[in-house]
Amino acid sequence: MEIYYGKPGIFYLDKMLESQNLIVYPEDIVQVFPDPSLGIGAKITIYRATPVVVNDAGARKVYRTWAKTVQEFLDEKAIQIEDKDIVEPKQEAFLSKNMEIRITRVSETTFVEKIGLDFKKVKQDDPNLEKGKTRVVQVGKPGTKERIYKIKRENGKEVSRVLVKEQIVVPPQDEITAYGTKVVYLKTGVASHMNGYSGLVAAFNGVPNGTKILVVNLNNGKSVVVTRFSSGPFVPGRVIDLSLDAFNLIKSPKDSGLIKNVGVALAQ
């Protein structure tokens, strides 16, 4: 309670207050006696409402109130508090002069992060496709994965992020490419060897000198790549003449001067 005295000759309360540099807030209660309009002076009694500072998510504002507790004050000023918001001091605390009430606005939201998944590249042999050729069996398609987070914010600032779920929404589809393993032989038949020639060379008809030729012993699966250096052979039933080095690499133990079942193809 504050007591002041208005001077005689002043007929209005606001002029009396102004003459003493007094500030009265809307929440304050002012009692005056006798009526200032009499001009004989007056006793002014001011009952001050309690000043309270509210820090709401960092925004400070001064209020004045006749409420007794924090909760009564919040109700009086229609300050909405959500379930997850934090109020300090607690709502049941009694107010005091210039008390600061801190309100932390808390929100929880869900955030979905989408992540692309690369597809795998798978190679598979195709015995029906010519060796050296490829074909796409299945086109690759990327997939999608989701990560679901619960995000907590205080006064608009993120304070925590918790991964609550991770799931593949669209699985990636492998890219499958077939690689040909089928050897297309130019000729099949008997291979002989030539004396006096070393290295991996051969005499063969139908391709230019310098051409790389694959020769496969069809009885044991052994193979060798030779270089054509001459035409031949000219013996009916024989398809290629091999140097002794090449011949020995693919022959079977029972083969002497001839390998009776070979395939000849262009080397890839």
C-alpha cells in the first residue's frame, strides 16, 4: 500500500498523480478521499498489483496481477499451456513481487527421411548366348527406405532426435545381365601338329594372318589361343595344324600326332 496527498487547488485525480510523477497501472487499485473536485486536497491510497515477468519461449513481458498462484495468474491472463510445455516455477507456486515465470514451449513431431537404395548388378552365364555377347535380362531399379524420427523441440529449437522405425518401402530390383558362354565354332574336326614350329601358332584356312584363334579339345575341355601365321592344313578331315607347344597344351595322354575332336573359333 502506498499513500500520497494531493495538493489543494487540483480538481482531478489524474492531475494529482501527474503532479507527483506517479504512474498507476490498470491493475492497481486507487482510493482517494475526499473527492478531488472539491479542490481542498485529497489522500490518495494505491494498492499495487503484483508485478510478474513472463518469459514465454524467450519473449519477456511484464504483467500485473492480483492472482495468488502461478496457475491463477496464467488463467487470469489467458496464457495457454499445452500438455508438454514446461512451466517454472510450478503452477501451484505462490506469486511474489517481480517473480519470473519461465515457459518452455515443447513440441514433438515426426519426421520421415527417405533414402534411396542402389540396385545390385548381377552377372549370370548364358550357355545359349554366343560368347562375347551380353543381354539385359532384368532392368535394375532403385529402391526406397524410410527412417522415421521423433523430434523434440523446445522453444522452436531441436533438442533431440530419436530413430523409432526404419523400413524398406520399395525394395531395389537387381540389374541382371546375361553373359554368353556359348562358343560358336568356325570348324570342328581333327587337329594335327607341325614339327619345327614353336610358340603358340597355327596354320588355318579362312582367316587372315595374325588372327587370334581359340582351339578347344572337345574331349577334355582344354583350350589354347594361337595366332594364325599360315594357311593349312591341306589333308582332308583336318581343320587346323598346331605348333607342337600349342598341341601339347590341349592334348590328352592318348593323343599322339592327332587330336580327333577339336573346335576352332575366333578368340574373344
